[in-house]
Amino acid sequence: MHMVDRRAIGWWMLQSLVLMVPILAAAIVAYVWWEAARSWLIVAVITASLLLLVGVLVEPFWRYRVHRWETTPEAVYARSGWLVREWRAAPLSRVQTVDALRGPLEQVLGLSTLRVTTASSYGAIDIGGLDQETAARLAAELTESTQQIPGDGT
């Protein structure tokens, strides 16, 4: 099993910051400006602060220890999550599309997500936190491998 790129830790930290900083800022502004509601807004400020700390100092490192991936001539495997862990396997005979995706934060960090779409109703397998070159190489290899398998992946 392969680990994701170490830069994925920074990616996950940035995701938590982008989500939680505006929430914390809004709670602080409301606390400062809305005097009558301070007694319950302090709970919102403390909760948002704790969630931000966990999202930056705990979750990314925990996810880095959990996230793994592997490709074989028969299947694609991915393990992800941090509180709820998921282990997914997709036989290459069921693969319909293979894409390398890069969101804005991933582009800044030189990372990509490999998305393997199958005929499963459960959805695609995403392997996030890969180096851009690794994701592009895997997408090309998996596309080549799936083309060698007869059928349409359904």
C-alpha cells in the first residue's frame, strides 16, 4: 500500500482553515456586537475554536496515517477517513472513467486527486493527496489497463 504525498497534510489543514475561520470570525463578531446573546454565543466561539484546532492540529496528521492506495492489474484500492474509515476496491473490469483532478488548493500545493468512476451506485473512488505527476501517471496507466479489458465497465 502506498501513502499519499506528505503535502496532503497541508492541503487538509488549509481545507479546515477555509471552512472554520469564517465560522469562527462570524461567531466572534456576533459575540462582540450582540451583547444580549453573549451568554450562548460564547459557546459558539469556543466550539468553533475547538473545531478549528482539531481540524488543523489533529485531523490532517491522523488522515495522513490512515490514507493509503494501491493499484494492481486487477483492481484499484483506497483507504480513507479519519473518524470513519473507508476501504474501497474497484475491479478494473468495472472502471468507466479515470480522471486526475486539481482543485485550487491542490494546485497551489502541487497535488491532485485521482478519481476512478465505476459502475457502482456507491460512487467513484477518490484518492486525494497525490503528487500531480503520480496522479497523471496512474490515470494514464489505469486508462490503458481498462482498455485491455473487454466490455464496457457495467
